[in-house]
Amino acid sequence: MGLLQGSVIVKPLFTSLRNLARIRWSQPDPANRPLPKCVLRVGAAGHINLGQAHPDLSKLAESVLHQLAAAVTEVQPDFAKLLDVPQVPAECRLICQLAAGADQLFARAALLAGYKLQVPLPVELAKYKESVSANRGMDSDPVAQLIALRESSDSCLELDGDVVDGNVSESSFAHSALTMLDHSDLLILIIRRNAPYHRGGTMWLLQESITRRVPVIIIPFEKEELITLNWADSRQQLDLSLPGWAVELVQQLLLPPPGTEAMKPSRGLVKIYRNAFPASGQDWPLKYLIAATTNEECLKSNIEDNFKPAWLWTEHRANAYQSLYRGAYLSIAFLGLTAVAGAIAGAMNEAWSAPGKIIEVFAIFLLLVLWFFARRGRWRQRWLNFRLGEQQIRHSAILGAVGSSAPLHNDPAHLRFRLEGAWLEWYCRALIRQANLPSVTLDSQTLASARKLILRGQLDAQIDYYDRSSKIHEHADHRLESIAAAALIITLISAIAYLVLKSIHSCHLDAAASLAKFFGLFNPPLAATMAAIRAQGEHPQLAARYSGMMAHLMTIRTELIRDTSAKSWRLSGYSQRAAQAMIAEVSQWRSLLSTNEIERG
């Protein structure tokens, strides 16, 4: 694979020229931006036995939910303004497991407040009825309530937990609680003073939410205690008579940092070029999810409805801006070299003086115009931010096959780069937030299909990409270094040849001396151009990063193949590890390349 065949040198230039040839002034956008709804997701849980709770407990729960819903309505215009549209639909959801006691209390209050109910059950509904019947607390008929609330819900995900002696196991409750937490923006808990701590219980869930930095509204079981909000390493009391607390909380959850403006759309030739770039769904991972049953078809349809339009848009934009940026910095490098060649030709031969100067001026003019538009349009920044968003949506779609969701990367070390892409990060979070839980049962066949999806669509596809990319970057780095070294060697040979030819004092050798002089003058800029492309592309660094990522994913793949348990929480764990690594890699890659601006020459 020679330099001219390397994907990182000629392919970006070829792609740019090919898309320029495709330009049509009225070309429609091949990937339209989907508009997310203004969605607030509230998780709810608490103790099963509420028999001795104070009578105002239900009223307090209703008041909290009503104020949160009113706050979403108040925030809705600001949400729509960030999308540059007059209005967007607003929606409040309650996610809970419908156990007896607090869960069913919250579910009834939420339905009365206009919330949509989404339910992750730890086991199949038939088994869960038996467990609820055996753990009814002080409720008279929690099974009847379970059935009624289940029928009133928008979606119900039945996980593959275990039942031991008629009771759902602690680990199964823990998995469904974490599923609820994965799909919640904040949590409301009813907590009894000095309640016991056990895995899957209310106190355990409180600790998990604090670890994950999910805000928690705590409604005390005892009347003399006050409602509090735990968030960001602090705890504050809530006065429900003051509506300001809910608006402030919802603003921080649903809106980007203050001062964030809507991303300005591309215009002019950049928009036309972008629209000429094809939108391909060939890398959509759900093509590996083969739906052989109605249950699997329902799962796949839910994931594609939730994520595919958003993934297609971010994938198209990432590819288009990548093409623009890479084509720009390579064109700038070669335009600079062309300007030098024109100047040298004009200096060496009087007949070439005017044409050489024209070439020099024209090349420098194009170079500056291209540099200006690349910097002003933030092509590099948009490419990297869209790629990070695409990765988050992609992994959320894959994890949706096991009822989970991708981690939203939040590394304080990359805060400045996150603020640069604040609008797009907020937009992708809004798209992920509006995804619904699927109404399916995670049975053995569905989980077998999900396992293949994780193995082939998440691990194998990315391992193959890292393998190919690392080899391409290694080869490109080697060839660029070789060409630069060869150019300097030719410079040395040309200088020696020029001196020898001039020392002979023969008019017959003037042409050869001029040629030696030209090569002696042209090759140092050529070596500098190769060095600039090598530095701008970060080829050795990226090759090393890709090799490391490939080794890490190979380790996860080996562990997944050896694990024959096929439990959803174990599959989710493998997929989460892979997603965290790949999202972090793109985030770090963004911080690496975001400081590497296109140089003017």
C-alpha cells in the first residue's frame, strides 16, 4: 500500500473533489436533524411497608411531581429556542418497578399528574405477581394495583431476573433498579429513618444515585423530618411552597450551561458541499440484530425508532465535516508547496517570472481563503463533536437491546472542550433522554440475539476499524517520514551536483545546473510540507491509540465469549465497558486534535 493508496493522504483529497463534482445548488439535505422532545424522566422508589407512614405522604409525592411537571412547562420555551423552533412537545415520565408500597404510591400520583408511566420489572410479569403477593407490606391488594398500573403504563420491560422461594432475588431487584436509574434524570425516594442497607434496597439505591451523581429528592417516612435534595455533594432542604426550587432543578437537568447558543447552521458552499456528501446507514449496528420472533422485532423497532434518525444525522455530519477538515489541511499544505514552486520557477527563469508569480499569488490566495473558512466554520470542532455524539447514540442503541443506556462521558479534565461543544452535547443528551423503554420480555432467545449484536456490531466491527486504522496511520507516518528524508537527501545531492557542474564552466551544462538548483530549492519545502502533514495528522499518536483500543476490546471480547451465562446484566456490563472505553477514546481524541489548529502554511 503506497502513499498514494493510503486513506489518510489522498483519500480525503479525492473525497473532497468527488463531492465537489456532485454539487447541485438545490441538493436536499440527505440527513435531516430530528427534533427531540422536552422530556423529564423521574425515577421513583421507596420502602414496601408504608403502614405507619404519616397521612400526608401521598400529598407530598403528588406535590413534588406536580411542581416538577409545571417546571418542565416553564422551561419548554427555552428548550425550543435552543432548537431554533417555535415550540416542542413536553413530556414527563415516571420510571418505577411497581412493587407494593412506595412504588405504587408514586405511580398513582404520577398518572394523576399527567406523567407517562414506564416500568422495568425485575422478572416476567407472571413471576413478579407472585413476588408482589408475597411482599405486600400493608397494602390490601398490591397485585391488583400492579395489573392496573401495568395496563396504564406506556411501556413495560420484563428483565431476566431470578426468583428464589417465591421472592425476586436481591441481585435481580438491583439490576432492575439500575435499569431505572439508567433511564432517570432524577430520583424520588421515600426513606425511613435507620432503614437497613441491602443490595437492591432503597438505601442501596440512594448510595448508587449519589455515586452516579443523579439528584435525589428524599421524602421522609417520618413526618417531623423535612424533604431534602441530594445533589453534587451537597444536601439542601426543599420548601414545597416555593416553586423556584423545581424550575432551577429542571433547568440544570434539561438545559445546557448558561450562555450556550444554538449551533449556527452551515451556509453557502459549505452547506452545498455537506448536502452533496452521501448519508450511509451501512455502519448502523442494528443490522446485526436479526429479529426472528415478534418479541425481537418489537425490540429492534423500538431501538430504531428511538435512535436511528439521530444516529444517521450525527454520522452524516461527522463524516462530512471530517472530509472538509482533512481535505482543507491537506489542500493548504499542497497549496503552500505550489506557491513555493511558482516563486522558485519565477526566480530561476525570467520567462517564468510573471506566470510563476501568478501561480504563487493564486495559491496563497486560495490557501488563505480555505484557512479562513475552516477556522471560521469550526470544521475540526464540528467533526469531533459530531463524532462524540454519534458514538454516544450508537452505544445507547446497542445497550438498548439489554434495556440499558450508554454512559454520558463527563471528564473534568476535558471541561474546556466540552464547553466548546456544549450545544451538540446537550442536543445528543436530549435525543438519548427521549428514548422509550421497550415493551418486551428479555427471554433467552432475545438475549442470544443481543449477545450477537454486542459481539459483532459493537466489538468485532470496532476491532476491525481500529486494526485497519492503526495500520493505515503507521504506514502513512512511515511514508511521510521517508519522503521528507528522501527530499532532504535529494537536496544534498542537488547542491553537490550544482557545485560540481558550476565548477566545470561549460555552457552545455547550464541546463543541468539549473535543474539541480531547482531541486535543491524545491525539496526543502517539500520535506517541510510532509513534516507538516505528519504533525497535523498526529499519525504515530493515533496509531498507538488505536492499537491500544484494539487490545482492550479484544480482552472484553474474549471474556464475553467465555461467559456462557447470557444474563442481561452481564451482557450490559460487557457492553458498558466497551462503550465507556470508546466514548472516552473519542473524547480524549477530541481534546488532542482540538488544540491542533490548521496552520496557514
